[in-house]
Amino acid sequence: MRKIKWILGIALVSVLLLGYFNYPKLNLISGYASKNMASNVFIAHRDAVDVILNDHEMTLINLADSEVSEADKSATAKVYGLMKRKAVYKEGLGAVLTNNEFLKHSFDLVPKRTIRADSLPFPYGNNGIADTLLDNVDYAKLEVAFSNAFKDPQEKTRTLLVVHQNQIIGERYLRGFSKDTPILGWSMTKSVLATLYGILEYQGKIKMDATAPIAEWQNDNRNKITINHLLRMQSGLAWDEDYFKISDVTQMLFLASDMTVAQKKNNEVAAPGEIWNYSSGTTNLLSGILRNQFNSHQEYLDFPYTQLIDKIGMNSMILETDLVGNYVGSSYAWATTRDWAKFGLLYLNNGDWNGQRIFSETWVEYITKPTHDSNGTYGAHFWLNAEGKYPDIPRNIYSLNGFQGQRVFIIPSKDLVVVRTGLKEQTDEQFNTLLKEIMQSIR
């Protein structure tokens, strides 16, 4: 009995010390766990136990205890009984972390969507896929590429899909996932947000070289920052994109009610265009600027769906908002693997969707122009291979990149779109091998 009491005492002291030294970080841990749980259960319709055993089995997050309430569509999490956080799901808006301001906000406005049911197969409809075989595809080689992608469970690939000549030529899902499972794109969402600016430009409503319309910047050197600087992560403003500590990005995602203001408040550390500094705060600032282009909140909520998402039939896609109704353009777009592929095809087809132009012919050229000081890896909210980080792959490929190895690769020279989603970041070498093997199957 004395031994048991001694062990319990040591455990209690350990918990108290953990809480004392890491109490602010516990807020972020339980915030991540509750938000991620609510979104996975109520958007992706995944089992809560599976989320705990897999998605939350990562450093620090595995300390959280999570619970789901179907009654009010919420999830809560806490760490050793400390710092309880709650996330609530709202239909059409996704899951949002609550705080002491939660009850002040209404969630009555939701995007108005047009989900078209039709008889067309992928990609221009959702009635299955074409089952014809392409003469220039070596399906045996392609099968080897798929097998290699899934053979090591530790690599945690969940879905892989390859589109060639607008046709799915290969598709595979880990058990528990299917063509109907929405996947969180994380920072792939940034490319979706940027595309909304391409649409506005095509409609003649905004220019990339226009000064960012931020009132707080007009009386200092920040008044030289343009939309182009923001899309290229070249604002010159301070930002700490570190997900393993209390930083600008973790405070924004897990503490802020309005995620559009975090980057806005930061001071400059360089002149606009002088340095490249990857910043999720910049993307959410762009989401706030986008909101101000419209006369009402409803118009802002509708715009991504009416002008992009529903227009190309990405019926599964949902953009989550923050507490005050801004789209979290940095991180929170969900879509099935097939719908992520449709987004890649829109770019592969240079903005033309089955004869309907979504953005201008020059937009792809703009977003794939390498940004100064990025070592050829970044354009305008898209990632590049301009300096050959994937040595066996054409230099003109570009991609949407997200946390834990979410990718949509656009490979124009091979008429290919490759979507890979998972739960573990892959090295450049691993992606190079995957893409090389897929490309070798195309004659």
C-alpha cells in the first residue's frame, strides 16, 4: 500500500510540474486535439477512437484526452485534467474552438451552395470514373508505384490518386478511407485562397500590384506592401511559423477569435520584397482583405463556392471559418481525394473547366514564377521545383503542400495530377521517387 501511495504521489507531483511549466502550452495541446477531433468526426465522419489512436498519436498531442458529444456536435479535450478546450461544429462552417467570446457570435449565416447532380463521370461530374484503359499507360509499372507508396505502414500514406488526360488511371485508399472521405489539406488551403484572388483579378476587381488596403499600415513603411508581396510571402513583416512551441502561428490557430489580425499587427523586419518568410498569418490576412471586397458577410461566404468550389464540382470541399466568420485560408480546407484532384486539374488545364474559364490564362504563369529568396521553391502560394529539389522530375512542376505530407502535384509535361495524403511528412527524396515511378508508367 505504501508503495502504491508513493507511486501515486510521484505521478501527482509530475502532473503538477508539467502543468506549472507548460500551462500555456497545454492550452494549445487541448485546443489542437478538440478542434481536430470535432472536424474529423463531423466533417470527415471518422470514428473518434481511430482519430485518437492515429491522428493524435503525435508528440504532445498524445497527452490529450478527447471526448465527442453527438448531442451538441462538439469535442472537448484536456491534458491530465487541465486546460479543457471545446470545439463546436456548425453545419456549412466547420468546427470552431470556443472561448469566452463564443456566445457573442452568431453562426446563422452559412455559405449558399449549389450541388449539381449529373450523369457525367469524373472530373466534370461525380457519376463514377471512366473505365477505359489508356494505350500510353503501363499499368503494371503504375501498380508498382502504388505498392511502394503503401508498403511501409510507418510512412502513413492514406490515399493516392493519379490523373492522366483527365482520367483517373490509379487510385488507392488505406483501410478506413475511401473516395468519399474528406481529407484536411492543411496548408494546401493556401493555394485555394490564392485562387480566389486569381478569380477576382480575372473579373477585373483587384490587381496584384495594388497596395494592401490595411488602414493600420498607411502611416508607416508597411504602406508599401502590395497584394503581390502577400501572395509571395514577401511582406517583410515578422512572423514565427513554429508549430512546436507558443509562436505566432499556434497562438493564431488555437487562441485567436479573429485569425486575420495576427500578421496585421506585426512590425516589419525588412522592406517589402526583400526577404521571403513563410507565414500562415499572411494567408489569413489575405482572407480578411478578401472579406472586405464584398458588401456583406453573406457575399464573402458565398464567393469561394459560387465562383470556384461548386463551379468545378468539388462538392465535398468545405472551408472552415474562425470564430468571427473569416475563412481560415491558411489551414482548414477539407475535400475528398478526388475533389483535391479536380483542383489540380483546373490548374493543369490552365483555368479552363470544361469550356468555362475560371481564371485568366496568365494566372498559372504568375503563381509559378519563383519568388526572390525562396531558393526556387515558392511562387505565389504554390510550391515549385524551379531549382530541382526533385532532381528526377521536370523543373516546371508545381504543387499544393500541406502539413503531414498532403500534396497535389501538377505535372504539365506529362499531363498528370498526383494527389497524396497521409499522416507523416515525406522527404523530398521520397516524393521524388514516388513521382519518378509514376511518370515512368507514362509512355
